Amino acid sequence: MSRPVLEFVDVIHEYPGSPPVRALDHVTLTVSAGEWVAIVGPSGSGKSTLLNLMGALDQPTTGTVRIDGHDLAGLDDEQLSALRGRALGFVFQSFHLLAGMTALENVATALVYRGVPAAERRERAAAAMSRVGLGHRIGHRPAQLSGGESQRVAIARALVGAPSLVLADEPTGNLDSRTGEEIMGLFQELHREGTTLVLITHDQGIAAAAPRRVGIRDGKIVVSTRDGVTV
Amino acid sequence: MTAPLVAPSTDESRSPAPVPRSVLTPRDALALGVQGLRGRRGRALLTSVGIAIGIAAIVAVIGISASSKANVLAVLDRLGTNYLTITPGQTLGSDEQAQLPPESVGRLSLLDHVQSVAATAQLGVTVRRTDVVPATNTKGTVVLAAEPDLLSTLNGRLRGGRWLDATPRDYPTVVLGVTAASRQGVDLSAGGQLVWIGDQWFAVVGILDEMPLAPELDNAALISTAVATQKFGYQGSPTTVYLRTSPADINGVRDVAAATADPVSPQEVDVTRPSDAIEARAATDSAFTTLLLGLGGVALLVGGVGIANVMVISVLERRGEIGVRRALGATRRHIRTQFLVEALVQAALGGLAGVLLGGAITVGYGLSMGWPIDLPVVGLAGGILAALVVGGVAGLYPASRAARLEPAQAVRPS
């Protein structure tokens, strides 16, 4: 098996309260380079908490989370931010494109915090736009793009930095089913090209597209299948 | 980065290379700040207006008062500062007004370094527009006997007409000060005019320009000493002696002027240098100037509060953007910098507009008053700097709020 890009070892995550709310309960999970994993669960199952930990946006209460080999424990804000910027690409349900910028500038923003010079940023952003099939829309503003196009721009933004892992949180949640299928087709292509993908969704139908599916309920991993085989 | 990102692991093969730090170059930070404002142009413009008004008020007040001072100094430059005014002071041991001896003028003119001496003497008669105006209605105009060389001694100018005649013609002649002319309603452009002084008609032959060094002449009616002696029994005891010296020796002359004017009781003689008083007045900021500066400061403060207010709202509205940027690698510090730069850019734009506006007001006002324009560079730079300080302080709170936002919450669809 190839290099692990994401490792959860006996992870517990609790939100403060009395009694504390346990959102993740002894989760152990490894995602290797080149894999496409769908995390499926109903709302309240702990999906979002899982995503926050995978995205280095939060720290586990106990247990170990490693992203691209880096243990999150003991990392400060500077280091967590750097890890997010270098190792991860995010795709959100509501796209989160910046309204004041063109599509190209939105994509190029992903390289700003890496100190990439402006000219190179534009070049690489244009290449990423072409890769998601939007080479002709680089000068458009988010308001002028359809939902599907917006999500493609967001995917280009997640890809432009060549991250070890792309995290997609309900990427089709705001799209009609046809456009959603197109986006899933794009993920399929990216997977074939070798991108490591984690897709988080409540929709079994969407999750079915992924070769590996991990079911989560009440903070626990309840089922894990790879290519239809329970593992 | 010097320290590795992970604690040393027992499994060597897993120890990854440290992740390079996220950066935000100053150029990118500035671009982000400008971009943030471009997205909210109308709001940014309105917010900057407060700063602009404050800075404009401060710059205009500084510019106008500097130009006014420059004007005073230019006037003094033209008139010269080498004048002394000698007047009778208080008599010792009584409240009576002292008198200068009639021969004081002659004695003063003999002093070394004195270039010119001229005297005026107040006469106990009134001037009226016509003989039917009551004697009490003088409109504050006094009648002075003046020596013919008064005008040249004071470097004075006539606004119209001519100076007193050496020899009287049909009527005795009078020259009015500029205030006296307007109060008495005398306008030479309407032709020859007469005024009633004492108990007879005098012809107005000239009107003086303003006399900054001898403002007491502005509301005076001047007749020659010869006429005063002949018509009103003037005894030759001057009430004011004007004295022009060579510029380098004015202090030496000043020291001996009192004793020269009245050797018997020099302590009863007042010697003043009118240019001193004018300079002192120009140097003192009036209460009005202070008030305007204060108002400008208040406008600036309100402008700063406006920026802070709008930025706080902006931070709430841009939770998504903050979350995305954090996900893209921005640290808390980068987010804080971005919002701080945005506040600074906004304040700087307001400050620049304010400096331009304040400069324009100064130039416009200065031109309308015929003053030399003096816009102190320190004032302009200070205006921009003040705006930046206000913007920076105003941006601190919203920027730290933006930085504190948890990225996981910021990206969640609301």
C-alpha cells in the first residue's frame, strides 16, 4: 500500500459542556495517497467534526491525527495554517468564492500564502481552471457563474497548490442533480489522475461513486467497504 | 522554519520534512486591503468622508493661519519694523494724562540714526458730515493735527486723492483715514466733498489706505498743523510722535527716546514698537483657530469610529472569506494584517482627500484675501499621518476579531 496521507489513531473529540458531548468516539482511519474515500453519515453523526480534524481546523481531544505525516498535536496556529495551505485543498458546500475577484483571482488566492510570485500564481491558476474545464471563464466574477461553474472554480482553487489531500464537504449539496453528477464526474477524473480525495456526504447515492466508503454514526465508524467488499 | 513540525518519532521513515511557513508579502497585503475596499466601494467612500472632513478642517486651519501669518510678515516686510511710537504716559502721583513738550519732535529728530520724525496731535474739535449733524455724533472719528511728513515717515499710502496741501486754497483741506471715510460716508469717486470740522467746512482731498503700524490713524481726520494752529489755536504739544530709525540701531534709539522727548520727566513717556505687537498677535493662535482645530479633531475621531464600526460589520459579513483564507493557509496574523491594512488604506484615502480639500480651501481663501499662500509641509504630512493613526487604531479591534474567528466555524454554511 502507498504512503498514508491521513491517519486517525483512536481519536476522541469532545465538545465542552456538562456532560461533554462526544462527537468522535475511538475513530481509527487511514487514507493512503491516491485513494478516493467517501465518508457517509446522517447529520449529527460526527461528519463535520471529522472534517474539521482532517482539515487541521481543530485538534482531537485524545488520540493522534496525522496529516501528510505531521502529527497535529503540539502544532501552533502558524504551523497548522501552513499545513492547511500546503497539504490540503478544501471544497465547500457553498463554494465560498470571494465575490470581489474574478474566477482566476479566486483560484490564484490559494497560492498567495505560499509566497508564490503574482505572475506565476496567475499562470498556475489558469492551468487549474483549464483542468476543471473552465479555461474560457477565467475573467468572470462569481456572480456571473452558475452553481456548477462556481464549484468547478472552487475545485480548481483546491487543486492549484497540488495538495496531498483534497477534502470535499457536501460538494453537490447546493447543486441540482444533473450538475451534481457533472461534479462527481470531475472528481472521478481527478481520482483517475491520482488525486487523493475525501468526500464527506450524507447522501448514499453520491457516496456510491467512491471506491471506498466509510459509514459513520454517533461518532463511530460503523461500516467500511472497499470496492463493495466490507473490510 | 528551524523547528520540525512534529515531535521526533521513533519511526524514522515517517518523520516528514517540516512544512514551510505561510507568508503574506507586504505587496500582497496591500493588494488584499485595496481589494477588500474595491468590493465595497460605496460604503468605503462614505466611511472615508468622515476622515476626509476632519483632515480637511485641520489642514485648512493650519494653512489659513500660516498664510495669514505669512501675510502679516510680508506686510511688515514692506512697511519695515524700524518704527517707534512715542506717546505721553501717566503722570506720577496723579491720574492726569501727561503731555509731551512741543519741542520733543525737534529733539528726537536730532538723535543719531533717526531717519524721520513726524507727530500728530489730537484736537479738541469734532468732525461731522455736515453742520446739521449733532456735535455728539462723531462716529468715533478724531481730528488730528498732522505734520506734512507724516505720510512719508510711516511709509503710508493713499487709497485715493492726495496728501494735505502745503498751502490752503478755497477751503482748508483734510485727509481721512480709511475707517473714518467709510463711517462718515465720504467717497472721493463721487467728486469733491466737504466735511464740517469745528465750525467750518473742510475739503476732503485724500483718503488714507490702511495703516497697520499706526491703526489709530484709520479713524482720524487729519489736518495740517499750520491749519490747526491758525483755526483751532493748536499749541504744538504732540500726542503721538512717529519715529523711523535705521533698522540696525532701533534698540539704541529706543533706549534714549523717552529721555530725549522729555528730559525733565522721562518716566512719563511711553515708547512702543508697533511691529512687535503685530508680530506677537500674528504668532498667537486665536481662540477661533483652536476651536476649528478641535472641531477637526472631533470629525477625525468620529471618522475613526465610523471606520471601526463598518469594519466590525464587514468582519461579520466576511466570515466565509476569513474561513476560506484560513483554509488556504492564512494564519491569524495574516487575517489581522489584512483587515488592518484595509482600515489603513481607507483612512489614507480619506486623509489624502482631506489634505487635497484642505489645501484647496487654503489656496481659495488665501487668494480671495490676497495673501501669500503658505501650506506647511509638516501640516500636510501630519494630516496624512493623523489619518493613518486614526485608521490603525480604528482597525485594531475589528482586525483582532477577524483573527480570533475559528476557521471551522467560519466556513460552515450559515
